[in-house]
Amino acid sequence: MKFGVKVMPREVILDTQGRAVEQTLKTLNTPVTSCRVGKFIEIEVADQGGESAQLAMVHEIAKSVLHNPLIENYEIIKL
């Protein structure tokens, strides 16, 4: 089964990469009001233990490895 993990900077964190992209888009006269840059990780897990066990495993992976809880939030999406 495949899951996606979307990791984004927390709202209170200054997203310098997002601001750089936003400024570039504005230079190109693109009507953007804001831009934030994050990352998307696709994880495929073995079909064992049921969907809830797989989801719990992906949550543990995201919580312990894929994001920094001080500056990022994550969301899991079933693909």
C-alpha cells in the first residue's frame, strides 16, 4: 500500500525558500500572494497487518524520521 507524507514548515516559521520562490514569481508578473515550500515523500509498505497497522507505521516513520517537530508539520495521505 502506498502513502504520501506531506511535510511543510510550521506557519510561525519563516520559510526563506518559499519567499525566494514567491519573489521570483512576482518578478515574472505572476499574481501570487504567498508561496511555501515543503517536501513530499512517497512510502510503499508491505501488505501485512491491515491498513490501520500500516498507517500507524507510516505515522511513526513520519514522526521520528521525516519531519522536525520544532519547525515542521506533516500530513499523511493514502495514495
